[in-house]
Amino acid sequence: MRITMIGSGYVGLVSGVCFADFGHDIICVDKDEKKIAALKAGEIPIFEPGLEHLVADNVRSGRLSFSTEVAESVASSDVVFIAVGTPSRRGDGHADLSYVYAAAREIATHVKGFTVIVTKSTVPVGTGDEVERIMRDTNPEADIAVVSNPEFLREGAAIEDFKRPDRIVIGLDDDRARAVMTEVYRPLYLNQAPLLFTSRRTSELIKYAANAFLAMKITFINEIADLCEKVGANVQEVSRGIGLDGRIGSKFLHAGPGYGGSCFPKDTLALAKTAQDHDSPVRLIETTISINDNRKRAMGRKVIAAVGGDVRGKSVAVLGLTFKPNTDDMRDSPAISIVQTLQDAGAKVVGYDPEGMDNARGLMEGMTFAADAYKAAEGADALVIVTEWNQFRALDFARLKRVMAAPVLVDLRNIYRRDEITKHGFHYSSIGRPSLGDERA
């Protein structure tokens, strides 16, 4: 099939290259001329394991190409995906749909013959209805079916998630699109990945409900972690004890500094705003948002407490700046609030991240960036692990103790055991685990 992907950001690029790898002919279109020029030169604008190699292979095969021109690609396509950004709108937290609607108008101008228009962007309930209305108003002769097909990709594992999905959700109100979308996903369907066909509005809500539930699960275990610290319990054992229950499951039960990234913060907020607009508030999600926002700065205060309650004039080394490992995405990363809290308290902050420092430089003013973890630790009064990159899982603590001003480690991801660290003479703090002498901590 011939497919146009409008938007060559994270979702559009990953989806486009994976569809090309299935054998479809894909054109990824973007208004950003620099981005398209870079992609044509083989430069990938995001970090995602395996993506660069996959792009190169499919460009060489002729199945994947890049363009800034919408007209020609849309006119010759069987399916057009809209995969543009839907950031939180300034001032009210609603999803900003201006890019989606602009894409719909432009597509409508150039579409020819029966074409399936697929919203891949994360959008509130009812957006597909508005996309269809806009397109029919723009071009009353357009023969289209508008479909919702939300993505469920984890940054850092997006290619694997696309090729081996838990489910493929397709929302449609025009049954002509069913056969087309089945053909689009035929390679996955043959591998028994379930295709879940629903109404368009149901599909749109599935995406928000899924992300909100996972965000709520993260926030739940973070609150349990706080309670564990008060009563002398171990949150990792609590997580295992409840996660073995098949009704609960073990995923997203890892205590930490709060969720971030491109999806959970904006999607929980958009769901809450949509629910308020329809006079059906989702109070659990509203509370989840509030708890998570407060938690990030609380983690900064946890670091200050570990240093003795005062960091003015002291140096703190922060390892891991992205919201999760295996990505360069800094959007709503807990590290941003943690660093700001430390700086507000008078600390000098030095940071290191394997992939995220270029993006971090534009977000973290007044921060020094180091070449590696050990350079960041030189002269530091505390070392803080914020993101659990593999590079931080086997640090040389004898070397760290030699270069640091004070041997203090704050492990906000619980990647070490207390006895592993204290034997090197470090003061060790973690999340939701006993503070003294418990070997299991």
C-alpha cells in the first residue's frame, strides 16, 4: 500500500519506518525543512535504539522517503496518517489540536479517490468527528473515511512495541475502512497481534484511559513508598508482593521520582479537562496529576535532607536527565524540577546523561554539564541517580569516593542495595526502603 505519514516526529517516524519494513511504500512528510534535510542525509533527529539502522535499510530499499510536500504524496496515497504533535495548550491544559486540524485542511485539499485518513496523534474524544467535519467543509467532494488508530509505543522500546504489540486499536464509523486498515496491519495480524475494532470515539478514549491508568499506578506505588519510609517497610518487596497478584501485575510498580515524558503528563491533563468539560470529572486522575507534580520537587528536598538540610554553596552531581533511559527526551523529566529545587536552595548542580544533554542545555539554565559520571562527581557533596541508565548500574564507588567532597549517594531509582554502597563508606538514601541496617534494603 502507498501511505503518507504527516509528521516526522517520534510517532510519525517510528510508525513510518516500521510500516516500510512491513513492505508498504511510505512517505514521511514534515513542514520542518531542516528535519527533512537531515533525514534525507541519514541523520535521525531523535534517539531511539535501532531506529537509525532501520531507516537506512528502508531508504536503501526504496520503500521509505521524506518530503516537505503534502500535495503529491497525499494525492497518490491509499492511507494518510496524521501524526503531528498535540501538546498541552498554554493556560488551560487542554490538548492543542491546531496542528491536527491544519493537517486535516491540507490533506482535504489534495486527496483524490477513496482515502482513509487515520489519526495517529493522541487526541481527545470527538476529535475524529471534527477532523471529518473540517475535511468535508474544505472539500465536499472528498471521498474519505476518518479512523482513529492510537499508538502505544514506549520510548526506548518503540520498534519492538510496534512490531510486537499487545493490541492494535482501530476506531471507525465507516465500515469501508475496515478492510483497508486490516491490510495496513496485515503482517502483524498474521502474527496474531489482536486487531480491536471499535467506534471512533471509543478508540480515542482507550488511549487516554490506558495512559491515565498507568500514570495512576506509578503514583500509587510512589505514595506507598513514602509510607514504607515512615513505617520501616520495603517498597520493592511490597511491589513484588502485590504484583504477583494477576489482577494487579508487576509492571509500573517501581517507586521513583515521578513520571514524565511526552505522554503521561499531557494525556492525564487532557483527560481531566475533557472529563470536566462533559461534567464527569475523573477525580482519581486529577489527584494523580497533583501528586506527581508535587513529588518531583519533593525529590529535590530529599536530596537536600541527605546532605544535612542545607546545600547552599555545595555541589550536587545529577546522573540521568532524561525522563527514562534509552531516549534523549527531556519533556517533563523529573530531573528538571529536582535540579531547579536544588538551585533554588543555593546548590551548584553538575549533570551528566548519556543521550539527553543537548536537549537538557536548553531547559536547565545555570547547570554545568560533565563528560561522564565521574567528571560530574568531582568535588560533589552528593551524587543523585535520577534516571536508571545501564551506565549507572555498576559505578566504581571506590573511585567515586576518591573524587567526591563527601560520600553521599541518593538513589532515586533503587538500583543499588544499601550494603553494596555503605561498605564503601557512603551515606545512602533511596526510595521507600528502610533507612538503617536492613540488609534487604
